[in-house]
Amino acid sequence: MGDYPLGYVATDKGRDRDVEPIKTEQKAASRIVELRQAGRSYREIATALDAEGNKPRRAVSWSAAAVRNITPREIND
């Protein structure tokens, strides 16, 4: 079983499992969309997310590759 996309987490287990939003991650996903639609590069977006205090799920800071991997799920880039 893989991870849930940025902004979501599993609740419960097995057949009772459901998906719940994570507000802080949803904020980061929205910011990625906003900045990408404004024409910013993946690296610029990663830098902006770090500067604004948005934290990635596992890493210490955002990378351009992480932003690039998230973007297609959020918008048709």
C-alpha cells in the first residue's frame, strides 16, 4: 500500500479506513498550484514553500523534484 497524496492521511484501518485532509499540507498544495500558475519554476516554488514555513511530509526542506512530482496531481501542468 502506498502513501496518500500530499494533503491527505488515512484514518482507521482495514475496511473502516477513510481519507482525511491535513490542513497544513492542503495549504502547501494550494500554494504550489498558485505559484506554478503564476509561471514560477519548480525550484522557485520549493524555495518559496521553505521561506513561508510550509513543511514537506518527510524531508527537511522542499526540493524541486518533490514539487514537480506533486504538481501533476494538483493541476494539469
